Amino acid sequence: MSCVKYIGVDDPDIDLFESQYIVPEGMCYNSYLIEDQQIAIMDTVDARKTGEWLENVKKALAGRTPQYLIVQHMEPDHSGSIAALVEAYPGVTIVASAKAIQFMGQFFEGKTFTTKAVGEGDTLSLGNNTLRFFTAPMVHWPEVIVTYLESEKTLFSADGFGKFGVYGADPDDWACEARRYYFNICGKYGAQVDALLRKASALTIEKICPLHGPILENDLLKEAIRLYSIWCKYDVETPGGVLVAYASIHGGTRAAAEAIAASLSAKGATKVAITDLSRDDVAEAIEDAFRMESMVLACATYDGGIFPPMHNFLHKLSIKGYQRRRVGLIENGTWAPQAARIMREMLEKMKAVEIVEPVVTIKSRMKEADKPQIEALAEAIVRK
């Protein structure tokens, strides 16, 4: 029987995770209890769910007292109930990185905790089981540690290998929301995720327990590691796939985007996704941009610049580390088209992004005379 008990909570009523990511199925905050001669609790939960979580803790303890609280990550969705746990169990020692202990003073002014700092390779014996700690800076905060339970070949992975959604969601649908989660939460930190994967490769891991989403084991564990190995290197997950992202004011640019999407499919693109940046989930567009081999941006000129939904999308791509992709441009303008120039300037600040020629300019509405250029751009993208 496993010495690990799940004591996390679901938050089905939250609408925006981190006040920006749409989570239609809600979110879970995972926490675990390790039973041994000395009991360790792995992370707390968001303050939204403190009461429910403390009830789970109490039930799992069954009258006993925890000796340790392991804090792997200080972001409030995981650290929000630290003070409440210490108040309930005053003798608990908080085990965390030195940086996390510093952060606790910032989040909990005036609170005094008993702490124990751990670093790379440090261990903590619970009796029959030993925890081994590894630093994971910038996955995706600087204080992060992950924890290996040697006896059960289990890695507690902090935010790594997490996903949007509640705990009991269908694990067969893991990749979609895990991908959206990864590129929007951890996407900027591919090198740091890669470094963590290299550390993990030296361990025998049969189970990963993340702070969001399901526990990963068996085939799902293998698939998660395979995908993370692609994502952290900014490699292409869907070769030949193209994202068509458009920002249209009155429908003219949308028509051009739909036309090139149809042409790309007809010319053999393996997968074509199309998104309306004014209405669709931008986090999903970010996910598809990283997933696909190429992208086409279609944008209306607006106030001498680009329509704001496109500017927002490109800004987010930039801060998430978008790189090593090929991008085609379609601009629209009634009297002074400027969108392509500005999109190019923003893309050229990103790493190894190639602009595919020809750049297509339409005036107000796509006409028959514009279609050869649309076809030429689609051919150039598919050909490579």
C-alpha cells in the first residue's frame, strides 16, 4: 500500500486562473500527505479553499500530528494556506528552499514559522522513507524545489507536468489542457524545464505527482515526458501544422484568413487551426502557435498600427519565448496599410523567426486579384 495520500481540493468555481487564463472546468490545487514515523504534508492550497483542505488534512491525519510541511513553490495558489496549517499544528517544521523561506516573510508579514532550508541533493528521513530534494529554479519561480520519494519512485514535481482543470478530469484528455498550461505558465522557461528533465532522467520514476492535474503513471507518464521533451526545446510537435491567427475589425481580414486556411489544407498542410484573436481564447492561440510548425498572421491596420488583439497576441508570444518558427503575413488597410510592417518588427525581435514571402496586402476587402498572392503564400508555407 502506498504511503502517499491525496489531500488536494478542486476549485470548480474559479473563472480565471492567475486572473488571466480561462478555466471552464475549474482548477485543482494538489496536496499530498506522506505517512511514516514522521508525517510530511506536500504543499498547501489556495486560500480560496483553506477550510476544505484543512478538513482533508484532519481526516487523513486521523488524530495524528504532522512533523513537516514541504513547500515546493510559494505562488499563492499553493502557499495560501501555510499560516492556517501552522496555526492548526503549531509544531510543524516548514521545509523549503532558502529563497522560499525569504518569500514567506513577504507573503506572511508578522508570522513566525519554524523552517528548515534544503538545497540540491539534500535529504530528509521520515523513518522508513526518505525525501530527496532537487532545485528547479524558474520552473517557473526562482524558489522552486521538486521532491523525490525514493521508496515509491515518485517525483513531486511542483508546477511541472501540471494542467488546467479539476483533479478528476479524464486523463485521456491530458495533453490538450497540459499543453495550454505549459506554454502559458512555463513556456518562457524551456531551458530551465530541460535542466529539470535532465535531473529527473537520472532517477527511476514510476509516478509524477504535480501540483495541478492528475497523477501521472504508466502510459500517461511516458507520454507526458515525451511531450515535455519536445516542448522545453521549442521543437515542433505537429510537423506540417499551421496556425492561422487573425485580428479583423469588419470581416474583411477574416475572409482573407479563411481563404488561406482553406488553401493550406488543400495544398497538404497536415493540420490547420484558425483562431479569431478578438473572440477566442488567446491562451489557446499561444498553445497552437508553439505546437505548429508555421503560422500565418492576418491583421487589419488600426490607428496607424495594428489592431490591438494582434498586438496583444504578439506581445504574449514574445514574453513566452516564441522561437524557431516560420510566419506568413497578411495585412489589410483601406488607405495606408501598416500592419505587416509592424508585425514584422515585433516578430524580428523574437529568436529565429523567419518571415515567409510573399507578404500579402489587401485593400478593404479581398478581391479576385488578391487570390494569387494568397495561394502563393500558402504554397510557400506548405512547400517548406
